[in-house]
Amino acid sequence: MKSIAAKMVAVTIALGASSAACAAVNLHGEAGAEFTNRSASFGAGEPGMTFSSQWAHSDNDGDSVGLGMGYNFNLGPFLMTLGGKAVYLNPKDGDEGYAIAAGGGAELPLGQYFTLFGEGYYSPDSMSSGVKDYVEANAGVRLNVLPSLNIEAGYRYIDMAGKDGNRDNTLADGAYAGVNFRF
């Protein structure tokens, strides 16, 4: 699994460097009671194309690794994102598989120091293998400590619904604390 995560990060860096050379790079890490989530994104905080990679891990329920692409646009004070992601799924109980998930998110700045955010992605049975469906959502608040450093608190939910008699594998379902570096 470690080699897959390393390859996904390398591919994301290559895509971002070639497609969004002037875009900002965000490195993100978060930890909940029973899960961790790490991601990297290119162009996430400004209008235009955005690329991302993500690795979520639960000791009890497995892993997921994803590559995403979306488009950011301003809608009044909101920064909206519409896009999708391809996700490799490795549940503890069930078959390895994939999901092609569609979704998006929104950010709402509350003054200079705080930002509310949320996002969600969904893949039905017809767009996934090994699982009945894939659901991912999170929401929270971000504190802008410095222009290049944010801390956040939120709630994350990632579920791979069981298929063929396998149980559901919920990678994340709870509160988390996280940090973002932007450069």
C-alpha cells in the first residue's frame, strides 16, 4: 500500500506541475479518533482547474487512494468546486475495487481569519467495483493563522458499502483536527 500512495503522490505532482505551474500547492493532513487523511492539491484556492490526490486510512476498515480533478468558480462570496475523482478502494472486509465519484464543495470566507467549508462525493454501484457504493463528505471551519498556514476542525465521513455479503467499511466517521500548508 505504501508504494501505491507514493505513486499517486508522484502522479499528482506531475499533473499539477504540467497543468497548473503557477497554481498554489496545498498539503493537508488530518487525524480523527480512528482515521487519518492526507492530501495534496494544486490550484485549490483560486478560480480555474484544480487537481488533487488523497489517501485515507482506518486501522479497522482499510484504505482509499484517490486522484481528483475539478473546476473552481466564484459564486458571490463562495468559492465553488465541481468535479470528480477516481478512487482505489482497499476495504478490510471485501474485495479491492474502484469508484468513480462525482461531487464538489464550497468555501465561504468569514472575514480575514475564518472560512467555513464542505464537500461531498458519491459513486453508485454502476460506477464502482467491489463495493455497492462509495460516499465521502466533510465539513468544518478553518482558521487562517498565516497566509501559508491554516488549522481546521471538522467532521469527515467516508464509507464503502459492502457488496456480495461483505460488511460496510467506514473509513472515517467523526470529528478531526487538521493542518494545511500552502505555497
